[in-house]
Amino acid sequence: MLDASEGERETRARQIEMNVIASSCSFLSQLLPHLHRFTLSSRDGMTPLDYKDAVPDNPTNDGIIDALALSWKTYDVPNSIVVILTSRNERNLYEILSIRYGLLDRHGITCKLVDFDDIIEGGSKEAKLERDERLVIDGHEVAIAFFRTCYDVKHYPTENHWKARLLLETSKSIQCPSVAQQLVGSKKIQQELSRPGVLEKYVDNVAAASRLRRTFCAMYALDRSAGGDAATLLGIQNSDGYVLKPQREGGGHNIFGKDVKTFLEEQSAKRGSYILMERVRPKSSD
């Protein structure tokens, strides 16, 4: 996001977070340049084609489809399938269907949508591991388990849901993402990488590390330490300048403004599950 907190004329890109499952709208993003070209051309009597160079294509959905196809080829079992794991009443169904049909149309790969609730013990679909750790769902060997669910605690209402995730994770199928990748996307890891010297352990190019750091917001742990106590006081005293962020994906979980002060004062016991992050101020537009 572009941050204008230093003044409307000075903006710079800031990293907000990385979602590895709750990252949708690839299909709409691919269509968006067409809308921009149409909008621009409607103002001056030109055609959308006249803005082809000014507004480049954004093949996000094709990129996801092609990446899944490459992973399927790497798995190297011709009759295996790609499974997209979804939740009940999936709101982004049409986007997911575009990936399913794109795999078939562009690469000839069979893809099935499977509700995560259906593969738990006692569910409507049989999910099992063969002795060689192949994952089989309803008689089909699964090359890739592509998650569009399982990123929130509410997606694991029973112990059987956790067992189903473990079954997937311990199989030889490609997990997108794996549990490790999902944890790396957590806010706590983001906050730890912002600490002095931590990023540089993994990015040995000094100039590159410096460029990355310029995108970081100030972030603080809220654990039971002197540093956590200081960050808590900072949030209370300047609640409008910071955001409380839990270890969640999907939006709707952050705490802003005066609610930051209220939370830190009244629910201090829960503060360790959050990080305190400098608030980004996007440039206003008329």
C-alpha cells in the first residue's frame, strides 16, 4: 500500500502483510486493466486499444493456473488430479471455477472442488493415505491440494478437522501452502523480520535488504517483557497511530483507533496474540 503519512506529496510502498490462502480476486484483477482502459477512453473519445501500452495486462489468474500446472507436472503422475479445498458457502466460487476450468482448458489437467468438511472422518468423501503416502480422495490420486480454506480457527471446529489437515500435510501431495509456509505468513514472523539484523540473516545483499526494510512498518511484540510493556504503553498513548493485528488471514480481525487503547487496557491478558503495527496512511483522492 502507498503510505502518505510523511505528506501527501511523499508516498512510498509499505508492506502490509502476506496472505498465503486468503488471497483472492485473481480473476477480477486480470479483468481490471480492461476496465481502466475503457474508463480512460470514455473521457476523450479514444478506444481502449489506444491505452494498451499505458495500462498493461495483469495476468494474475493465468499465472496461478500455470504455476499449478507446473507443480502438477513436477508431481509426474499422469492420472492424478488437482484438488481445490473450499469451505461451505464459498463466496469466491466463480473465481475458483475459473482456475478449475483454466487448468483443463490451458493444460488438460483435471481439477475438482472439495469441501474441507467433506473429507473429515465421517464426511461424504473418503480421504486416505496409501502405504507410499499417496493422497487419495474418492478414488483419485491427488497431486496438489490447493487451499482456499483452513486459514482461520473457525475452519477447524472439531478435532476431526485438525486430523484431516494432518492427513493432507503428511501425504506426498504438494500442499499449497504447506503448514510451514502458512506459519511463515503469520504476523509474528513479519514482526520478527522487522527486528534489527534478523532480515539480514536471510538476505545477504546489503542493498537489497535496505530496500526491503524501507517497505516495513514499525512493528512491536506485545509479549510479557519489558519491550512488550513499552509497546503496550505506546499503543495506549497513541492509539490512532497504530493497529493491533492478530495471527489471522482474511480480514476483519484488526483493531483500529480508540479500540486499540480500550483493548490494551481492558484485555491485556490477550495482548500476546497480537502485534502492534504502525498505521499506514494512504493518499487521499477526490
